[in-house]
Amino acid sequence: MFRRLGQFLGHYLELDRSSTTPYVSQDFAALVTTIRVGDVLLVEGRAKVSTGIKYLTQSTWSHAAVCVQDASGGDVELVEVTMAEGCHRLPLTKYEGFNTRICRALSLSEDERAAVAAFAVARIGMTYDMRNIFDLLRYLLPTPPVPVRWRRRMLAFGSGDPTRAICSSLIAQAFQSVLYPILPDIKMINACSDSRRQLREVWHIRHHSLFVPRDFDLSPYFAVIKPTIKRGFDHHQIPWAPEDEAVEHDVQDAK
């Protein structure tokens, strides 16, 4: 019974609400030609669970996927993890019309990019036990009245599989498998050399379950790639409407 209830909640929370489509001015063709294997695609989701994640993380981004095949190999494909479907492969076209952002890990070799993609592909088919319904119930009230400092912790609350499913743990694990930093915990420790006390940096890997989509945006080791600019943009080529037409268009949109 709990499994069926959990599956129902998972599908309900991830149901796409196209009526809440955000305003985007994105060149999807440019996105297709720009994204590369190993890139992280952040998505501003439209589902009820997306509203909860954006609120709890105080971020635009509610979902993340990793590119495992770019345009050089055919159709662009991603690997993502959802509550309803677990870990699966999907075409980039699923997110046409969504507000998205490419985050690219700097200094990765082609072999390391391939290793990140292979890590994600190897986990396709992994599903989640949806009997832990308490991990899902928090999203039925997407904007709970809790202090800001507690909101992110609410994502990690609970011990069930749905908690891991809605976080970016798989992608974090993929990058950690090639020892690439996202938001490492950097500490200064004492080091003795020739009887003198010195300080040196030591980097610690954060546990993969602690990562959320916006961390790839915030990370100083990931570059934000904007496809329209990358493809070549010249504002002199914009076919602006006459001012009176623009005003009329704005009035119609406001109605």
C-alpha cells in the first residue's frame, strides 16, 4: 500500500505544469550545438516538486541532468534522476522551451568527460523505493513557513530513497569519481617544517547527498555557458518592432 501511495505521490509531484512555463528567450538550436559531454544542464522545472526545491534552496534551478552524448555523436542525450522514473536516459528535446543553464567543468580532459558520462550511464535503470512517503509529503506544501537557514536542510531530511532522488547526488558522484571539485570543504591545518609552524590547505570532498542543483551554478570550478553568446551574438542584427507596435504587444500580454 505504501509503495503504491508513494508512486502516486511521486508522479503527482513531478507532473509537468505547462501553464507555469517561465518566460525564456532561448535559442534551442544554439543549446543543441553548444552543450558537450560532461556538461551539467540546470533546469527551472514546472512541477510541484520543482516549486518546493526552488523555495528550499532559494534558487531558480530545481533540477539537474548531465550530458552523455552531444551533437557530434548524433542527437543530444542526457541522464537524469527523477522520483517517478529513477535514473534514465532522455533526449535534450524534453527541455526545449524551459529555462536552462549549462554549467561546464573547467580543466577536464576528454577522457575525464567521458568517464563522468560513463558513470551516469552505468546507473541507468536504478529505481527508488517509494514506500518512504514521509520524504515526499514535504513537497505537498511547497513553501513551508520555515527560517531560511533551515530550508536547505529540509531537502536532506529523511532517510528514504526519494530524498536522494530529488537531489543532485548522482551527478555529484560522477564528478567525484574523477576527483573533480564542486563545492569542497577547504580547511587550513598546521604543518611543521624545519621546526616552524606553517599553514596549508586541505580539501575535503562533501558527501554527494548534500548537493543541490544550484551548487553547480555557484561552484567557482564550473563555467556558465550561454549558448546564444557562444554561438555569436550581435545586437545590431535584432529586428526590433516599431515602438508603437511594441507598446500594443505589451498591452495585449497584460490582458
